[in-house]
Amino acid sequence: MGSVNVSEEYMNIAVLVSGDGSNLQALMDAEEKGGLGSGKIVLVASDNHEAFALERARGKNLETFVLEGSGYRSREDYDRAMARRLHEARIELVVLAGFMRVLSGFFIDEYKDRILNIHPALLPSFKGAHGIKDAYESGVKITGVTVHFVTKELDSGPVILQTGVGIEENDTLDTLEEKIHKEEHRLYPEAVKLFTEGRLRVEGRRVRIRRRDVDGD
Ligand code: GAR
């Protein structure tokens, strides 16, 4: 992809957030322990200046960038401004962590195969903004967490990692949310690390994960 500058030592990551930022926290904590491979979070961007995620980022002395949607006529105008800032920061991987804006085709092309998203359900079930509640209310016995590449069709990109979470008799929506978030915080750093280690290969709809022992790395 021509427009992304690839640096040598680290892989520069931008995390895009809209809300609480518990996944951002998990990613920042993982990075401190070497858990993102060569990944380095260099920018946290948000469409919401009140997002608690921004405080979490500032707490770790990370650069933050707020771009509210109101000043932009179209989704693409907004995304062009966001992409400009990301290019300035030499971002190579865009990690969506509760970023609640739908990205335009422009942005997805700009960072083709370099945008990850986490979704709180087992895609392709329960797409959209209320994955946990929708699964809970549907009466399914198993839901879960999905990390996937972002493509132009919402919540439909190739799946990188998934994990199941059982919905037990005594679960409430709150206890289910807690269980889902716990799994998210484990799964997302793992997926980012796989990406930064160059171990993911997209073949059509399938993501192949190169095992460590296969090539001796
Ligand atoms: C997470 O549960 C994430 O899976 C979900 O938003 C939450 C953000 O939490 N994303 C979606 O539903 C995307 N469709 P956080 O701000 O605490 O990381």
C-alpha cells in the first residue's frame, strides 16, 4: 500500500476510541509487558472529547487527537482529516477499540488490511452497536468475542481470532458484559501481536495464522 510509511524498528499504532477505553487500557498494559510485539501505540484518536479513553491515554502520556464529527459535511471528509493526522504520525496499524463511527471506503482503502476491530459477539452473529445485549436477549447459550480485519461491509471482514463465552442460567446482562470484556482484554492484544509479528495472511475470507514453531521464529 503506497500511502503508508513503514518504519523499521517499531510498528506505529493508532487506537481509535469513542467511550470507556477498557480495550485501550488492555492494549497499553500489554505493550508495557512486551505483549504487542513490535507494536507501539503512538496516537489515541477519538470522535468524542468526553471519552474516558482519552484520560486513560493521557495517563500513559500518549498523544491524543480529538476529531468530532459535527464539523464535517460527509463521512469521507471526516475520514480524510483523520487519515491526514494518522499519516503525519506515520501510523502503520489502526486499531478500533470501541470506535463507534462507521469508516468510509476511502479510509478503508487508505489503510487496506491494516485496520483491526473488536466486536463483542461471535460474528457473523449479532453485528452492530449492541452485540452483547442482542445476544443476551436472543436467548443463545454461547456468544463471544471476535477480532477481525475491517472491510467495507460492516462487521464482516476476515476473522482473526474468536473466543466463545457461555451464557449461563444465572447470567444477567451485566455479568455477561463483564465476561465479554474480560475475554476482549485478553484477545485483542494477542491479535495485535500476531499482526505486528507478520504472522497473519488473508486468503479470501480466511485468515491464516503462521505458527511460531513452523518457521522456527
Ligand atoms: C467493546 O465491547 C467493543 O467490543 C465494542 O465496544 C466496546 C468498547 O469498550 N465495540 C463494538 O460494539 C463495535 N461494533 P471499551 O471502550 O471499554 O474498549
